Amino acid sequence: MENKMKYLVIGVVAIIIVAAVGVFLFQDNDDDNDEGGVIVQKGSDTLLELCQIWAEEYMAENPAVEVEVSGGGSSTGITALINGQVDVAQASRQIKASEIESAQAAGFTPVEFKVAIDGIAIIVHTSNDVGVLTVEQLRGIYNGTYTNWNQVGGADEDITLYGRQSTSGTYEYFWEHVLQKENYSQDMNMLSGNSAIVAAVQGDAGGVGYVGIGYADASGINVLDLKADAESEAFAPTDESAVKSGKYDLSRYLYLYTKGTPTGIVKDYLRWIVNFDDGQSLVGEIGFYEISQNAYEDNLVKMGVTPASVTLTQKGSDTMLELCQIFSEDFHEEFPWITVEITGGGSGTGISALVNGQVDLAQASRSIKASEIAAANANGVYPVEFKVAIDGIAVITNDDNGVTNLTKEQLQGIYNGTYTNWNQVGGADLDITLYGRQSSSGTYVYFQEEILDNENYSQDMNMLTGNSAIVNAVQGDAGGIGYIGIGYASASGIKVLDLRETEADPTFSPLDEEAVLSGDYMLSRYLYIYTDGTPTDQVSRWMSWILSSDGGQSVVTEIGFYPLPQAVIEQEMAKLG
């Protein structure tokens, strides 16, 4: 707290200096060789104290540089940037499309940098016994629907609303995310700055306000927990993991904007701010949270700096091998500092490697078993499952085989050894040759569960490693039959059979996307990637890219598998935290 007060006093002095001479000291910082000069910065009051601390610490390390910081609100700072009055604008909201257009009309495109994470805190007087609100209740309070605390579980006390001025980024963020772009109550008292709201609520038993988390540690106020709805878990803005994961509903990034790609002393200042050993180490002193590793890397790229190289390792399903290798290649093109090494060996092999801490991720064509989860937990590994694509296992024969469809009973009889000649299932007098996967394969396990009802395969089955090996075998064997991932079923020389439950049921093909997605095709399944715990850093970026419609899901289609429906994508994205 002593450090915080020291910085606050210094910051107030800095504001006075800025107000007096800032406009005269402003200069254009475009020369990469500049060793000194003045950086002028303006904007968000939520970020003001933090930016003042950054400025003081940076100047202490770089005495030839002067950094002038002032507030006024996010809109004020962005307008000043557009008008060429400042080098940097701090903002508690993202820049608007209209502001970008104005900047471009002025000859530049603003560049956005994430510099801290905030959880907007809802504060009340310490005498208020309300401890938690739903987002709907908070909306009702600020749009004027609820005017007494007894309407949301509190005492019979009139509610007094305190909020920010309209130039504030926090005002706009709250308007978008809580009020859903409907009007604030006309009774709201609009104040300039977080400190003013804190002071107002401290002196008003019925008061409620919203402030950046960095201002919520004052005496005389309580910070409320928030719930998405009445059935959801409540989270506090003081819970760092809840804020960083987005579980707290009013989590947000805080930003700095520059006139195009920063150069010279502005670039050096920005690099210092986003560095975890420098500017980010000071974020917590003010009560905010440091940025993620991925945000740090994105910031460097925007400065024209390549982040340090990182290698991730992933192993498992051969059915998914080609798909994941293409994932890796395309991902690396977009994020060249990250390499994802992909190997096969079967789902069981990959999961075992994850359990034993030998890889970062495992791809699998089946769900992880309870016994594997238990083994992982015993090793301190906690697998998280992500659906990444949909497969319809294709049953294939040689192209010359006259059989076009099979029932489940017939397919079961073929693979358990009951039927050994094609004439037993409506085909020619020709011995059946069985091809299947090795026992470590997820497809082997899945087929055994779904078709053989967990009974044994025929001892005559040829167990091969990989889908391509089965395709090659069936191509050269008139009596051959095999099962493969649909992504491998487009080869010449083979036929894909339709399947049906019984003779009385309709047939469905794994080539029919609707039948696979609906589950009408009996061998429809998800394909998975497993991580050790909730993904963070580059693993999170990798998984997010795989799940994105314009990233990995577009590759899924190219390989012949089926992409995830949007509802499933949203469900899996929620696991990323």
C-alpha cells in the first residue's frame, strides 16, 4: 500500500505537469534510432494510475525519455491519438470501427496492444447485506427496473446509482455487456473516474457503482460476486483465475493504442510494458492482472518482433495422423514461432504418453477410458477432452466385390468369424479376408465396442498399423474387408459399404454428412485431442485454432472428415478457459 501511495502522489504531480506543458513537449517519434525524447499518452481513467506507475518506473530506467500520462476517458484518448495530439492512447474498451475509419482518414491505422486484465467490480456500501447479484439483476438495477434493494434480496433501502461519464470506456463496456446496449437509468449519477464512484458509494448506504478492480480495495465498500443467471456459480472479480478464464462476467482486457506500428522510443516503451519482468510485474500492485502468454506474443508480433520459439509435442491416433499433421503445418504458417510435432502409434499409445508426461497433447479416435484417467490422476495429470472433428468409420471392400451394404449383425458375424465367405452375406462364393487395426488403435477399440459388443475379434483378422495399410491391403485382395476413418475412404480400388441396423431398416453411408452428424450412420464418432488440465499459453492457442471455423475446422473438411457443428464448437471453446 505504501508503494501504491507513493506512485499515486508522483502520478498527481505528473498530471499537473502534463496539463501545463504536455502539448508543447509532444513530438513525432518515428525514428528507430531515437535514444531520448518525450512520449505523450492520454485516455482511460481506469488505466490512469497503472500507466502513471509504468511511466515513472520506465523513466527511472530510461532517464533520457520522458513519459507524460493524463486521463479523461478512453474516447478522449483515442480522439487525441486520431488528431495527432498524443503518441499513445490508453483505453478500457476496444477501439470502435468508426474511430478506426477516422484514424485512417488521418493517414494511419491504430495498432492495439493488450496490456492488462481487469474484472469490473460492482461495489456497494459496507452496510448493504447483498453479497451477490445475477447479471439480470444488475441490468435491472442500472436500467431502472429495480429501485429498491429489497427487490434483489436486500433491505428496504432505495438504490442510488453511480456510474462513469459517457467518454469512459468502462461506461461503454458496461452498457454493452450488462445493459445490452439499452439505456442507462436517467437517475444514474455520472461521475468522472473510479475514485469518485468509490467515494460516493462510501458515503451512501443505498449506493451501487462499478469500478476497475484496481480501485476496489478501499475501505467502506463491499465487492459483490456475480452470477450469469440464478442457476450459475457466483464469481468474484478478486478471483484471478475466474477473471482470466472469463468465468467472471465482467472480465476484460485493457489496451494501449499507437499510431501504426510503434517505432523508436514508443516501441521500446511498449515492449517494456508487456514484458513480464518489467511492466507486467507492476500490474498486480494496482490490483489488475497480467496479460496471458498468448497476448504477450501477439503484442510482440504487432511490434514487428518474433516471439521466442516454442515446440509442442502431440502423439496418438493414426486415423487422425494426417489431419493433425496438416493442422500443424497450417498453424505454423500463421504462428511461425510455434512448432507442433505430431506422431502416431494409436490412441492408446498417445494417451499413455500423455499420462506419463511424455507429450503435451494426445490425439485419439476414442474417448479416454476410466482406467486411463485414474492412471493419469495418480501421476498428477488431469486430462481434458476436446472434440475436434467428426468421423464416420467406413467399411470398405475391394471394388470388384458385389456386396453394397451390410446389417450390423452381418458385419459383426464377419469380424467375429461366424461368416467366412461372402456368399453368406449375399455376395459371391469368395473367402472373406479380414483386415483391422492394431490393438493400441482407438478405431480398433471403438469398432470392438460398437460392432462386436465388446466380444473378441476373429483370430484370423490381419491387424495392421494405420488406415493406409488397410486401404492398400483391400485394394489388392478381392475378398478383403476393412474399416478405416472416412478421411481415407476416397482411394481408388475400394468400395465403401452402406450400413443398416437390420434388414428392415434403411441404409446409411459414411459419405452422407447429414447421416453421420445425426448419428443415423451407426459408426459415427467424434475424434478427440486431450490436454493435461485446462490449456494455457501456446497449447490454448493451438486448441483454439483447431476449433475455429476459419482455422482447423476448415482443414477437417479438406481431409474428408466432418467439421463440428457450431453448438459443439462453442461447448469445446468454453473448456479453454
